[in-house]
Amino acid sequence: MDVAVGFDFDHTLGLDHRLEKTVALDMLAAYAAGRGVTYDPAAAAAAMDGVLHAYRAGEQTVEAAMAGFFERFAPGGGNTIVDEAQRFRENVLARVAEFVVAVPGAAETLAALDAMTIPYALLTNGWSPLQEEKARLIGFSGPVFVSERIGVRKPAREAFETLTKYFALPFERIWYVGDDPEIDCVAAQDFGMTSVWFDWEGRPYPADATRPAHVIHALDELPKLLEGSLESSGSASRS
């Protein structure tokens, strides 16, 4: 039976160690110093979490969210704030290699899937080309579908349909692996995929939410699950 695997990226295959937050706070510090503006660094750090959520949830563009952040803590900059916000993407991309690392077991898991001739792809929320560059840095060689580029975000059905179209397989033949219970697992399972919750950071799973088909605590558990599922399917088809 043909199967394929979709992966989330952040906290599933890779970690970026607060790349965007660090770059934003460094930019704010330099920008405020250059204009002689003082601000509360602790408040700015706390506020940046909300800024990240706003554009990661699709509520604002990256540039609009960053412009609002700079205006809040270093107000009155006019067009220079807009310019600074537009430079944010460039600065993040310039520093991405400093921050991004693979989650333990990622390379071995992908190699095992290659050996099993199981195709895989990334489906990740975020902006381009940041997510593509993160994937490249951990050695991911498959296709990378990023919400900003495909025009739709998880948990929307249309986002997961990107995988069905690419693999030319129905939902039922695709496994999806992610760390976020609701955005990754509930959505994928509800659409008919085999969802795999990568539970390695102690996140709670909503008690009333659709349960994932499988739970793993390390990435190297995935190939064994797939192998067992394929063997069971093969036995059932022969009986």
C-alpha cells in the first residue's frame, strides 16, 4: 500500500532557538539607541511574543506586525519605522544559520524513510523563504510547503490538501507528524489522515480533542510505526 508522510517543521524536525524574537529585540535596541529613545527591555521581550503570534496566526503581515512593535517601543520614527520593519526579514535570514538545528533523530528518521522508499514533505506555517532555509539547514531535501507561499495555513483543510495533491494520494494514505495537538494532530486526524503527535516537550493534549492515531516521544519511533502499519496492511490484503 502506498503511503506518504507530511511533517511540521518547528519543534518537530527543527528548532530555531527564538531566532525571530532575538533578531527583533536586537533591532529594537539598535534602532532606539540610534534615536536616543529609552524603553523597557523586559516589556519589549514580553510584547514580542504577542507580535510573533499575530503574524504566525495570519492576523497581520510580518511587516505590519514589526512596524507596530517598533512604533510601540520607539515611537515617532515615521518612515524609518517602516524601513526597519521591512529589514526584519533580511536580518532574520542573515542570522538563521546561527540558530537553527535539527531535532535529535531527524536525520536518521528521514534516512530510514528514504530506505523504505516512503516519500515525505514539509507542511509548515510561517513565512518564505525563512521556512525553506530552516529546512535546508537541517539537510531536508524534500518539498517544503510554507503557508505564506501556498496562501493557506494549518489547520485549514486546504493546507493539508496541498499534501494530497503533491503525493497524489487520498488523506487516508498520508501520515502527518507534528508537535502541536490542535494545529497539527486534531486537524490532520479529522480530515482522515493518520496523525502522529510528537510529544517530546511535555505539552498537554486537549482532553476533549480528537485523539491522534499514534503518539511518539522520539522521532526514531516513526519508521517502526510505519513499518508495522505497512506489514499489517500487507497481511490483511493477503488474507
